[in-house]
Amino acid sequence: MAVITASMVAELRGKTDAPMMECKKALTEAEGNMEKAEELLRVKLGSKAGKAAARITAEGVVVNCVEGDVGALLEVNCETDFVTKNDSFLALANAAAALIVKHNPADVAALGALAYEQDGFGPTLEDVRKGLIGKIGENMTFRRFKRFASGTKLATYLHGTRIGVVVEFDGDEVAAKDVAMHVAAMKPVSLSSSEVPAELVERERSVAAAKAAEDAAVATAAGKPVQSAEIVAKRIEGGVQKFLKEVSLFNQAFVKNDKQTVEQMLKAVNTTVKGFTLYVVGEGIEKKVDDFAAEVAAQVAAAKSAA
């Protein structure tokens, strides 16, 4: 049986906002698998268990650079929030974004090989990165970037330094900027429902089916009538369709006017959004959570054995 630590429970609680004991039960049932435990909580608690699932763990900044119809969006990670306010770190991040626009590197390794000098370090961007690690005393990495050069107009939005959006569009610039702000707030995963990744759709269908099965079991135990298979199937599909609308940009209610969808707003101003890219600092990165009590216990045990 997997050992469920307090730090694991705290991490799951941070992701889901579920009660601590429910988190521990889910982790136990999932044998320590964090992703499976999160799904189990969603089945049991519904949307309440998913509202904090997008909380960010790692530190860093998202920066952008646009020159004409060419642009770049870049995420640079570091270990602590303190470094994200360091002038040298920010200068490195912004310089890297500008280099992406100018030189079109194939990947992070190619980006690091580009010529650049800063704070007495060089002659490449990678040399500057390594130099600043020694100077600041904290690791930092270029995590990911995207270059935009399709010839369409670009609208950008940065929410502080942690969320960055680039929207590719034709039409009204104000509307496109509003869409970029909307994406930062609502975090859609695709332009339309048909473009939502199949694995996300199947995961949602699986959660809806498991929830329906649990509801049926509760009804049976209480001696209440159980819904027919046909009604259950319609409920499951209805839940999936609701999910698709919630995560696709065009179907979402526009943040500035929830009486219309984003698609309706764009049509009203004769504007076409061809694509968007959203970066959120640390998205998908698991941050190490130190178990302080366990660390102290280990130090005490080590001291006793050494005595």
C-alpha cells in the first residue's frame, strides 16, 4: 500500500479545495496517484473539486515581444518568486523574447546558442543564463516559447508577469485585445468545441459516467427509483456538451458582456480570430513541497544514531 504523506494531502487540497479528509481518502484509494485521486474527488464532489485545479506551482515569468507582424511568447522559470522581480532576470527574459523574434530559433537549445551579452557574461544567451545562476544563486531555465510569423495581426496581453496571451486575428484591434484579456481570464483550451483535444473529452465523459454511477448507487441504497439507462446516457452527454462549451473560446460568454458569446461579439465587429496561445507560469509543473515535520524527524533520528 502506498504511503500517503501530509505533503501529498496538502498538494491535492491545494489543487482541488476539497476537505482534507476527503483528499486523504482519495489518495488512499488511488494508491498515491495524484491525477487519479483528483478524478475521484471530481466524481464524488463534482465541480467543487475542480475550481482550484489550475493553481500554479512553479515560479517564473511570461514575456512577449512583437515587431510588426512577427511576435514571440516565452516562459522563463526560476525557483522563487523573489527572483521574478530581479532586474537582471527580467532583462534576460525580455532579451530572449526579442532574440526569438529576430532569429527564429528551432528550440530552446538553439535559443541558448544565440549571441548575447549581459552583466559581464556571454558570448551566448546560454552563457548569460549560467552566469546569472551563479550571480543570483538560483536556477533559471527557458521552458518554452512560440514564434508568430503567419502574416496575420497579433494582439497581446500580459496579466502581470504570470499569464501571457497572443491572439492571431484579422479585423478590429480593440476586439482582438479584448479577446486576449478574455483568454487570460477564462483560459479556454481551443477555439471551438470541435477542436477540444479528444483525451480531455474522454476524461470528462469518464468523470460524468462515474458520477452517474455513484448517484445510482446512492439512490438504490436509499430505496429511491433509479434513472433509466437512456436518461443516464443523456445526462452524461449533456455534461460533456456543457464542458465543451465552457472550454472553447467561441462558445464562452464574453467577459465584458455575458449576454453574448465571444463568437457573437467578434461577428458584430467583423473580426476573425484565427488562433490564440496562452502561457501560464508553471502550468503542468509540479513544485516540490517540503514535508517539514518529516525532515525534522529525519534529522533527529540521524543525530541519535550518530551519538
